[in-house]
Amino acid sequence: MGLNQEKKVWIIGHKNPDTDSICAAIAYAELKNQTSSICHEAKRAGNLNEETKYVLNFFHIEEPELATDVRAQIKDISFRQTAGVSEHISLKLAWELMNMENVVTLPVIGAENQLRGLIVTRDIATSYMDVYDTRILATAKTPYKNIAEALKGSILAGNEHAHFTKGRVVVETSSPDKMDDYIEDDDLVILGGHSESQISAIEHNASCLVVCSGFAVSKEVIQLANKRDCMIIGTPYDMFTVARLINQSMPIKHFMTKNNLIRFDLEDYVDDVREVMSKVRHRDFPIVDEEGNYVGMISRRYLFNTQKKQIILVDHNEETQAVDGINGAEILEIIDHHRLGSLETMSPVFFRNQPLGCTSTIIYQIYHEKNVEIPKRIAGILCAAIISDTLMFRSPTCTAVDKAAAEELAIIAGIDIEILAKNMFQAGSDFNRKTPEEIFSQDFKTFTANQYEFGVAQLSAMSKEELETVQEKLKDYIDTVLKERKLDLVFVMVTDILEESTILMSAGEDAEGIISRAFSAKREEHGFLLKGVVSRKKQLIPALIAAMQE
């Protein structure tokens, strides 16, 4: 099925993603791309933990791109594809292009499509109304071919690729014998059809003659001009018209704005762009890509029809766990296996929530419902996600459906569940080389209950040494998290997979009182020993919330 690459839907899990949220997003994107004409992309809302990295590497699957904010960006909206122009074109041509495109701003670009500046109608008006310097054409290093184009003329003598770089613009107003009084070396002279005047101007070292009113120029004059390196331009316009139009031949480079340009990147968020636009009075703004290449122009009116990013959420339905900017996106679907959370949508969505041990089990079911064959590598990551979320079927959240799904997926992927589980958990519990922040952030979620806003991290390991390392590294760090994230309570589950027990560490006023009300537990050095408690979703969170509500 051909995919519409222009329209994309992002599939993304929660912040501090675990193996299930990443693998479910990848597998669901694969399924959607086989059953839909719209392109779906898996994204991640945070850094991957070591367990998930191991799983993706083992099954040779590329890590999803990071998406930290899902608000609409410039690249999500339509903007004007005004073609860029060279800095060497004339003001007259720029004006004609503006009229043709019905715009007041033209982007000026270099040879590599790099944005060099902007030329606006005000710049052209300035050149026409406020410039009285007779040397301005030379100062602007005006190409002679620009002068010929502006005057609808032709070059009769001289190098058409040369530039007028010295001298003034003067108009012949007297007889040839009086030229000493007003013609200087390198001047550009506007004159009529008298050969004597033309020859005299050349002999006075004029750099260019503009012969008006369509008068013919003799071979003798052309030969003399070529011999003395003097340009001759013939034009059908009279002297008055030539004098009026000649400034329009100057290259826009001399008048364009090139410093302190306000430009926007394709990646910029529309909200931020709108705020910048509200503070300046520019009509149009250039857009560049990440390499600084010009791609288009945008004005305020283009922001009115902003298209929100379309998102499918997996493995969560809590706003506090969702990627930043979720309220500015259009949520199409939610696939989850947790309690109903705080997330609100603007319109009805497809919401599938099942009391299973893993979101990836639901994705497995959808493949079967759609009669889509599960690719070997996708089967592998779905199986790994179920192993991870159910602690290899030890968690009370694990159902017979989860276990049956994992076993079938293992057959498709050609893997041994116990070997994969051992390698995954070992990769995820290598805590010695990690900082407390890296350890804590592996799997941290925030929740709200009554007046409390609290967070719960969970770390699992298969040896007591690894668990003791975690407790030692986090004993002081959880107080830092409490203050920095402005939470009321912080809990850390340090779970022993083999013993099926948890040491629950905590920080915050009345945290230990809440634990005491929630569990009949023994206080140890760094926390409470909760025997048989391994599930944050099914065993810990409900008990803590009940205790908070007492």
C-alpha cells in the first residue's frame, strides 16, 4: 500500500519510556503502515534505558526519533513558496517580480540557496524617492546589463559582463565643446544622437554612454568606444525617462536588508512564532531549514489555519506522563493497559484499554484481528515488551493472555524466553556505571490523587548486589527529585525479580506514614520491604492512593 508521506501520524509512549512503550509504538506503526494509506512513525518521548537498547539492538531495529514536544511546528503548516532571487538582479526586476507574485517581500539567496537577505517594496521606494547621490550607481557596482534591462535597451559596445564602479551619472545639456565643464573621468553620460557629442564624451574618458530615443550609433563611434573601453547602451526612451528609470538598474544587494534578519526554522513551534510576530511589524518572514537554506515565506495569516500534529498514544493516558505539548496536538487513538488517567481530548477518540499486563499484548491482538502477519523482528520486540512489563510472568498484572501471547511471539521470532529475559534484565540492571539521575529516570511516572502530586520510579534486578547498589545511589537523590520536580511525595520501587519482593524507598512529608497505612511492611535500612509486591500499576499505586484518601 502506498503511503502518503506528506501526512504523518506519530505514535508515541510516555516520558522516561520503558521497553513496552517503545516496542508497542514501533509495532503499532508497522501495523498501521500495512493497513493505512497514511504514514505512521514511532517516536520516543525520552531517552531509552539499557534494557530497551538491548532489545532493539538484539532484533536489529532502529531507535525511534526523539520527540520532546508535539505542538504544531512551521513544517506542519502551509506557507508561501516564493522563489528566491539573486542579489545581483535590478530593483526594476525585483519590482516586476513582486507585482507578478503579488507580494511585498522577496527573499535574496546565494548560490547554495543560503538566505542572504530580504528586499521589500519600501527599499525600492527609498531608492527611487530618497536617493540624490549621482554616484550611487557606481557605489552599488551596477552591472551594465542591469542598466540595459532597466532601460529596455541593448549593449552596442563594450563588455556586457562589466560593472559601473566609478564616476557619476550626468546628462548632456550643452554642446560638445563645453563637455570639459561637466564631464569627469569614468562618468556615465546620458545623451542624444549627435555623433560629435558621443565622440567628445568618449574622448573625455566616459565609462559609458546611454544613447536615448532609439538614435543610431555610427560604426566610427562604436569602434572608438571599444578602443577606449567605453560601454555604449542604446535605449528607445527619451532623456527624461532614462534619467527617471536609471536608478532602478541598481542591484538589490545595495538596498536589501541583510543584518538582524528575523527568520524562522522549519522546526520552530507555531506558538513561539506567533509571539515573535506579535512584537514586530514585518509583513513577511523567511523560513530556513536546519542548514540555513531558504525554503519559503510566512506571514501572520498562514498561522490561522494551523494543522495540529496527529498523535496516537500508547502505554499511558495520564497528561503528566505524556510528551510536552500534548494539549496542542490532535489525539487520534489511545492504546493502554493502565488505570484511566487525567488526559482530556477535544473530540472523541478511539480508546482501547484492557486489563492486561502489557500494551504490547494488545498490539499483538490487533495484528490478529486485522489478519496481518507479524514480522519476525516485530514478534521479537513484542515478546520482549511482555517479558519486561510482566517481569517474565511474575507480576500480578500478568494474565494468561499475556503469557500465551509471549509464547506464540517467541515461536514466530525464534527465541528462548528465559534466555532473552535473563539478558534483558542483566542489561537493564547494570547500575554501577550510571549516575543516580540516569538510574532514577529509567522508569519514572507521576500521578495525582486528592491533594497529592507524587512520582513513582521502579527499578528491577536479578541479584541482591545490584539492588544494594541502587539503594545506596538513590538514598539521597530522591530528596533532590522531590525539590526539583516540586512534588509532594516520591517513591522508588527497587524490585527483586527472583525473590518477587520490593524495597520501597520514599521522600516527602508523611511518605512513610502513607506506606504504613497502605502495607503491613517491615522498615529496613533504606526503605520498607514489601514481600510479593512487584507491580507498580496493580499493587503499589492503588494501595498508595487508598492510603492518601484515608
